[in-house]
Amino acid sequence: MEKSIKIRLGVEPSINTISKMVALFNKLDSTVYIQKDYFRRRVNAKSLLGLLSLSMHLMDVLIITFYGEYAENDEKYIEKEIRLL
């Protein structure tokens, strides 16, 4: 199963914010990828170096894609939790 969400970054991501994102994604059972809205390259959301390589900035739109048996549950969880970062 595959589920995706789009989010817009409301803050300029720091290394602290990105490491919190990695910790959040590492709790999930699904395989998770992130890409910028206008890039074709996607990275593993559970990888700190992967997220840093996206060079995210304020107001970027990110597409988060979940794969696996728990994709739907993980998508709902992240939609709620990502806004708290």
C-alpha cells in the first residue's frame, strides 16, 4: 500500500528540527521517502544525511510517501505529529 501527504515548511529547518524529523520517522513501521515538490529525487526519510541533502528551506513543499502494510496508519500519525516540530 502507498500513501502520500504534502506539507509546507512553516519554519526554516535547522539541524535540530531535521534530527527530530528523522527520529519521528524512525518510529514508523513503513518505508518512508521524502522529496521536494519540484524535484524528482527522493530520499529515505529515516536517514539524516538523506534529509540534509534535500537542502530544505522555509516554505518548501515536501511530499512524504509511505510504503507498506502500515502506510495508512503511519500517514495519519505523521500528519498529526509533524506539525508539532
